[in-house]
Amino acid sequence: PIVLSQATWHAKAGNDESGSHPEIRDYLEDVRTTITSPDLVFQSTRDERSRVFYRLGTGRGSLAGKHVVVVIKYVQETTGKRGYVGTIYLSRAVYSRGVQLWPKPAITPQ
């Protein structure tokens, strides 16, 4: 399971005041889709417990062409591993330094 707490959403998207990434305020459904049906997932190079999920080209209006990015940290709990959304933002670029986990790149025979 992956958790996006109300506190994290409000801290990132804002509420009546600006969050740290107010541009995502109208993207809650896109965030859910990014988590459940990502286009790409990379291993984070900053934290081995974290994964970087992408939904490509979901930006609208002045943000057209940007990608929704959701960083999820997986924590071992007594009931098993659970993912927690750490941050959400829109990006023009795809983070490509970490190992691509999804979809798994095709391996070409040598």
C-alpha cells in the first residue's frame, strides 16, 4: 500500500495558502494515476528506499507537456512494506540517473 496523507498533500499543493508546489493543486487525480499506473519508475539515487514515479505529459494549460512526478519512500513496518508519498511536483525532464525499474528495459542479446 501507498499512503498520501492529507498533511503531505496540503504541504505540497497548499490549501488556502501556498504549498511548496502549488502548481500541483489541480492534479490530485493525476497523482493517483501516477501511483497506480506510472509510465516510468526509477530507483532514487538519493535514498535507496525511495522510488520516483512518472506520468508523462500530463501537464495542462501553461504547464502542458510537463510530467507529474511522485517520490515514494518505502518503509518496513510490522505488517510489511508501506510506501509514503514524500513529494509531488511537475517536471519538464525525466530523472534518468537511477536504475529504471518500470517498465523494465528490454535486454538485447549480445
